[in-house]
Amino acid sequence: MKQIIVTHNNKQLSLQMGSTVEESLLAFGIVQDTDTPSYMNNPIVGALVNHELQSCSTALVSDSTLEAVHLHSDMGKRMYRHSICYLLCCAVSMLYPSRRLVIGHSLGDGYYFSFDDDLTLQSSDIETISNTMKALVNQDLPIEEVVLPYREAVAYFKENKFDQTVSLISTHNEPVIELYRLQGYLDISYEPLLCKTGLMQVWELKPYQDRGMLLRYPRSHNIGALDPFVDNPLLFAIFKEYKAWGSILNVQSLGQLNQLGNQNTIGSFIRLAEALQQKKIANIADQINIHSSVKAVLIAGPSSSGKTTFAHKLAIQLQVLGKRTIKISLDNYYHPPHLAPKDEDNKPDLEALEAIDLAHFQKDLAALIAGERVNLPSFDFKSANRTFSKESVQMDKRTILIIEGIHGMNPNLTTSIDNDALFRVYISALTQLNLDDHNRISTTDNRMIRRMIRDNRTRGTDATTTLNMWPSVRRGEDSYIFPYQNNADIMINSALDYELGVLSPYAQPLLKMVKPSAGAAYETARRVLKFLENVNPIPDTLVPEDSLLREFIGGSEFDVI
């Protein structure tokens, strides 16, 4: 048997080719605290193999460096969340082999699942599924990586009526398909899974809304237990609306989107997707117009949700209704970085509300609503200098201010303004497409890809810099944006179902420039690249010039930068 050299912590061993990650770590004397590792013991669940995350069951086929990954680490928690979804799908396959289970979206600390049929989902059904999952956990069964020839994999998925998975793999031509096996159940996972069911000990399956169930997981701040459930009906309503749009578009998965491109019908699909989004923006303008007391529309959302283009498009719809608009970006009220508060790494926290010159903004806002003339500021991020427009602006009875920025839902932004004068819109890119029925597309990854492309185009920022900055951006969202999202009067989804096909050709070359020396950024780049391999390209020439997507790829008629 051929030998390979495996390195861990500067120590090298010669091992047989095909040794698994777990076997290799054992050869270095790295063992778990107990013979049966439990969730609370924070066991090793995988490793960075040549800086790329792999399961403990992965076989090593070449010289490799290993770095152990523990369950409670950021990467370990991603593996855990994917694995409990896999566990649920396996249990449902055992109990209801003729029913189609579909993962919907993330909701707070859980994932929403539902059956795509007309049968009522009873509480007793959910209890039965939960008990089956617990039985699989108690048996501590292995979850193994397996490779099937393409034809054999397609036959398996067809036989088990995994039609969306068949759609996905049929648009590619890999000779073999990588799967995970739990007893007789096989399924795809585009991220590594835990290698033992016994590790999946902290979760809850509960009924949600009228036809679904929520699979909940522990949050990072309380890794050993589930937080009390906090509902988010406004966000769920948006997902429900866009699920209905998916029915109109007749595309629910990436495989179906890829097939549209292969059939040269993608242009019609793009026009329909854009029209549905435009209709939603017009409806929001109608709702604002109903309230005669509204003087300012506040637009907020996480990074790369498309706030700026949405503000432009909403302004046009309000003008159609006879309104005048003045657009204000909170970004133009930033303090220079040296005056910003510090984050946990003692770096300027540009996501905090205090990074904005709040007093100056509130003074300008009050003056405008009082009918006074104001010279609005402009902030240059490269020079960190603020300048002021030579031409002043002034409101009249028909004028509505459109104010966009990440803190638009924070009540401390507008403490001196009557609440009746404000209308709040929350925007985010909530991808409704799945890879297939059991593998969702991360909305956070979608926004990260958008930002990476935009920052490279407008600021010359390389992908490594964006990926290294992204954890800080996410912490800021968790602290300063998401807690206030339910203050919105209305929410809108800025994701376009076709956008990954357009973004992928921009993103892949940038991600390929991230090298192993980049550490965590490289690990993320490899993960996202592996996901994007599933996406067939769509020509950017098909994207309308007024599309929100143009904010990221360029060519917008609004000159968004």
C-alpha cells in the first residue's frame, strides 16, 4: 500500500494512503476524552486538510497537513447545523418515503422545513419524526462519505423521487458524485458533515405556522442549550411571499435555474423576476403614499442588501405618485475612523451607531422637516474627509426624505422626530432558491459574494481583504441591525432568483486568488468555490441597467458605487 506523509503541529508521520482524518489524528496520539465523544465535550469533528475543511471520515489520498477542528469552533458549528438537517431528512425518508420534504430558509436559530403536498402536518407527526431522530442519535451511527458513479447516483435519486437533486447533478458532468450515507440513506451535502450521529445532541423540532416545522440549534453565545424561542413573523411573511413568487417563476432550485440557461430561456425568466421585484417596490410606494403624515422613509438592512439602488427605485415610484424626494445616505455622516468606537479587536467599529455623527444627522433631519434649507454632507472613505454640497435642499409639502443606511431601524437614530412622520423599510437578500430539496443556499454567503464583487470593482479591494473583514461585518449585523429588524413597517427581499448565475463568473476568479497563506480567508474561499461549482453562468448582458444587481456588478443607470 502506498504511503503518504501527514504533518500535524510540525510533526510528520508516514501513513497508508486512504487513512481517514480520524485515523490520522489517532496516529498522532490525538484521542477524544471518552470512547463515545459527546456534544458537550467539544470533540474533534473534522480537520483542515491542506487548509480545507474535511470530515473525520474523509480519506487522505496525498501528502497532507492536518489541523484539528472542534465542534464548538465556527467551522464545527457549521458542520453541526448541516448535519442536523441531514439527520432530519434521513428520519423523514425512513418514516415517509413517498413524501417530499423541502428545506425553506433560516429563521433566527433554526431552519424551516415543510412537506410539498396537501397533507396536513400534525403535531403527532412532528413528535414521531423527532423521536426517530433521537433514536438515530442514541445509536451513535456512522455517517460515511461515499462516491457513486454518475449513472448510479442519478438512478438512486430518481428512485427515491429526489427530483431537485436530479435536476442539479444533471446539469453537470462529473464522472462520480460525492454523497454521505447513514445506514441505507444517501444524500448530497455541499459542506462536510459530522461522522457520528451521537454528536447531534442539542436541537429541537417544533411545529411552526400552519404547515411546517422548525429545526432549532444552539446559538454561539449559549452553545450548550437552546435559547427561548423568539418568533419573527414579519420575516417569515417575506419568505412566504417569495415562495409564492417561486411558484410564479416555476423555479425552486439551482438545478432548475441551470436548466433554464441550458434551454436559452433565461432571458424571459430574468425579465419576470425583475418585474416581480419592481411590482413589490411600487406596492411599498403605494403604502407610503397612503400615510399623509410621512415625511421620511428610513431604509435599513445588512451589508450588500442593495439599500442604495432600492432607494433610487423607490424614489422613482414615489415620484410617479406625485411626490418629490430627497435622498440621504447615512454613510455621509460617518466620523473619521479615529473617532469611531473600538470593536473587540481594538479596531474602529464602523458598524456601530456611534461611528456616525449622530448629532449632525439629527440636526439636519429636524431642520429639513421644519422646512429649512440644509447643505447635505458627503463623506469620502478613501480620504476620510467630509465635505458639503454647495447647493442646499429644502422640503415642501410634497417632499419625502429617503434615508438609507444600516441603522435605519434603530430608534436612537430619530429620537426627536414624531414616529408618525417616519416609515421604515427593512431590506435583505433572502435567497429563496435551494441547491436541492435538502440543501439551502446561504443568504449570508450570497451577500458576501455581492460585497466581494462590489468592493473589488469600486475600491480595488481583493477577496482576501473582504473575507477577513466579513466576520467583523457579521458581528456588527448581529449587534446593530438584526435586533431592530422587526421595527420595520414593511420588509422587502432584494434577492433575485437568477443572480448567482451572474455573480459566479465575477466571484470565482477573485476567490481563486485567495491562497493558503491567507488562513481563515482561504478556508472560506475554498468552501464558497466548491458551492459555486454547482452554478452555471448567466451572461451579465441580460441584466437590465436599472436592476438592483447592477449595484454590485456595475453598469447601473443610477451610477451606484
